[in-house]
Amino acid sequence: MQQLLLFGSIQGFLITLALIRIKHPLNRQSNYLFASLIAVVAAFLLISSQQQYFGAYPRSFLASYVLIYLYCPLYYFYIISLTKPERIFAPKSLIVIIPALVYLLLMLRYVGMSDLEVLNQIKTAPIDLVLADIISIAMNFYVLWSSWQILKYAKQESVVQNTGLNIFLVFHVALVVSNLAWCYFLLPKSVAGNLTMPFSLELVYFSMSGLIFVFSYVLIVKNHYFSSREYDSIRPYKNVVYPSEELSIISEKIVRTLSESKAYCDPNFSLDKLAECTEVDKFKLSYTINHTMKSSFTKLVNGYRIEEFIDLMGSENFNHYNMLGVANEAGFKTKSTFYKAFKEIKGLTPREYLSCKDKQLVNQYETA
């Protein structure tokens, strides 16, 4: 078991490092939260693999167990960052970390005890710590249920693709299994009144190791959830020079193609598809966008999508759509991408911008 925990922890830390070092993340905030989730699980496995030192450092081991209270809340924050990034630090969202704070408060009573006294206390498994575990498990199931409801809503709003929802289902199943293992560990204490450490603790360790393997699979097989693919096939511009006249013609062709075809309304519109529409090599397109138009493919396309979104919001044909529905019609695939692009280009959130625009229209009408 010790070798399994060590292997899982090392693998977890490597995945964390890989996520953080992604050069072109699809959603940097989401990647960091997912990396934090993996790091927490990996740290728990590493500490659990060193149980032979528990007697020498009981307080440190007890304090470290707060990590097991954090992995489901971090997963919840990850889902929020993908679907409702503006609510990630809302009071309602932060409630999920209360069990971890309660556990840390309970740890304060061990500060003034000797190591022997701490060990004697642990042998009796204080009922308040058991209750803290039960409350945390209940909160975790609530968090997982809430996360799934958010994802289902996001699927209906086309924020999460159908294939993506299947991956989140795998995450949920793995997290539910780990919490069920935790329940099984606590069952002898709450049912039989036996407050000694049962063998089922190994099941908790095994389930947490399983989480690392699930995360590894997703990062390797479904890496497009974390990294942008726009840069995968673009060669470096070293020693490349094109005539300015040619670049000017290509720029005009790009603008004309995007303005007339509105191909950017396709959520899957890519540099390859733009190359097909313009009949220009995608390397030349990328070079022109970066050097002549002083932009990037993503920023250029998102700029058109944002203007399309603003036009559609003012159209009577889309009065029955909500904001995310209109954003999807304009070509945005996810809510987080839409909000991030809008804020970056317009300097305001979509609601703030539309509110300001409405006030300007009212002022113009009153002036007239």
C-alpha cells in the first residue's frame, strides 16, 4: 500500500506541474484550480504513505488531514470557473470550505498537548472529529450534486459540449466512490460505537489513488480541455519575410471573408477553416494576423463574435434568447470564454456594457 500511495502522489505532482506549465491554456484560472485539486490529493497520498512517522509527529499528521476536506470544494470551484466564473468568490460558493475550517479549529486543542497526550486522544477517536468527518462527507455529496446540476444547465446552454459532459461524469463517479470509501471507514464508529481505527482506512487510500489515475487519463487523452489547439501546428516565424503588399492583400481578404461569410459564428471555427475560406496557407494567415493586423487568431475572431453578439442582442428575432444563448449564436462555445473575451476587448462585463449602452440610447432619445 505504501508503494501505491507514493506512486500516486508522485504522479499527481507531475500532473500538477504539467498543468501549470501549459503555455497556451484554454482557461488559465480553471487549469490552476484543477491543478490545485490534484496537488491536494497528491499531498494527502504522500503524507499517508509515511504513517511510520505518525508517532513522532502526530500534530503535523492530524493537521495535514484537512487536505481530505478540500478536494471536493476545489472540484466545485473548478466547475464554477468553467461555467460561472463571476460567481467563484461569491459567499454561497465559499460555504463549501466551512468543514475544512471547522476541522482546523478542532485541531487547536492539540496545540498545548505533548505528543503522548495527542496519541492517547487519537486512540479514543474523539466524537467531534468523527462528526466533522460526517459533516464534510455530507457537504461533499451536496457539492457534487450541485456541480452536476450546474453542468446539466451548462449543457442546455451549449456551454459544455456533450462529449465534455461524459468526462465530468467520470470525475463525479470517481469522487462519489472516494466519499463512499470514507463513509465505509466511519461506519464502524457511528454504528457499532467502536472508536478504534478500522482496516477500511486502506480503502480510503485506494480510492484517493484512483482519483490520480482518473485525472492522469483525462490530462493525457482529453488534453484539449486544458490546452488551446490553435498553436499546435503553427511553425515559428524564424527567418520568414513576406512582401508588405502581399500581407496587405491577405489582410483585406481575411477581413472580407469574416465580414461576409460570418464563419466565426461556428463555435468550431479554426485557422484551418479560415485557410479554406480564403485559400491562403494557414502559416501565412497566422503571420499576417500577428504581424500586420497586430492581433492573434483567437482575439481577432472573438472580436467579430463580440460585435455579432451586440448586434444580435439588439435584434427582435433574439428577444426570447438569454444572454448565453445569444453568445452561442455568435460563436462562443463556453460561458467562461465569452466572459473573458468580452472583458478583455470591451473592458466591461457583457451586462455592464449592455447596461451602459441602454443608458446612452435613453440619453440620446431624451436629448433629441
